[in-house]
Amino acid sequence: MKPRFPFLRKIGWSDWAFGLFVVLLIIPQTRKPIQVGINRLKVAIWSPGVHTTKEADSVAAFTYSLRDLEGKEATRRIGDGRITFLSFWATWCAPCIAELPSIEALYQDYGDAVDFVLVTYENPEVVQRFLSKKGIQLPVFHPLTEVPEVLQSSSLPTNYIIDAEGNILIKEKGAANWNSKKVRGLLDGLIKQP
């Protein structure tokens, strides 16, 4: 007697596991936690690359008009005397969620010496609920003006470290470990400069 479904005999446990993984990625309730977990693994091993001043792009000093989550208008002067950590992110973005703890750790240690500007286009109430739920305290803003073209990106997250003269020393798309020795070393060096 011939087996009814002979192809099933050739399927091993790894095929079943892969099939289950694909199904879990299709289901919206399980897709995001899986994506965040994968990106956390990337954050654990990936630190952003640093450009030297000679090879870095630069941005002319500009005033960035913003609105904080409470609705107060604010401005940040970028490329004009202060170091800036500029981040474009969203609460629905798995790589953004994965890297936020490393950004917060960096902010806790360097928030007095570096301007942290995290930009999102989302509804402020959604962002406040998200940050509260995650226990994250970062300076988050909604943009009122556009950034110069050199800082525009269609990828989330996109993060920049810009020195006091406007040199873009780090431009990183995707999740990365911002609390790494490499990034801290860069910031320490920039802070020591007159």
C-alpha cells in the first residue's frame, strides 16, 4: 500500500520549526515581539561606526524648531557649539524599540553635555504611553521644521552624532548599541575638546 502523503515523511523537525517561525511572523501579535528580540540580538553585538572629521559629511549650523510631548515649542541649535545626538524613531518600529534602552543609558550619563533630540511624527499621547510603559525618560519631540537634506532619511531608526562644528561623525540606520565603549569614547573625546 502506497502512503497517502509521502512528502510528509521527508519533513524533519527543523522544517516544522521553521514553518512554525514563519506562522508566528505572520500573526501580528507575535510578529513584533519576535522582531524586537532579533533586533535586541543585533544591539548586543553591533556598535555604530565612527567617521573621522576628514571623512564625515557635515551640516551647516541650523535651528531645529520642535514641539515636546507636552505641546511646548522648543528649538535646538545643531552644528553650532554643542554636540548633538539626533534620532528619528517611532513606537511601532521594532529596531527602534530594541535600541532605546542603550540610548537611554547614554542619555543618563551624557545628557548634560550632549543635546539629545529624539524625533517622532507620532501622536504625543501614543508616545507618552509607550515611554511610560517602558519606563524610559528621553527628550522626545515632534518636528515643526524640516532638517537639512543631509540629515533626511526614510529609514527608521536613523541616528546621528553631530559634533559642535556640524560634522556628522555617526550616521546609523537600524538598531545599534549606543551605549558601547566606541560611542562613549567618541563622546568623551568630543566633550574634552575646547
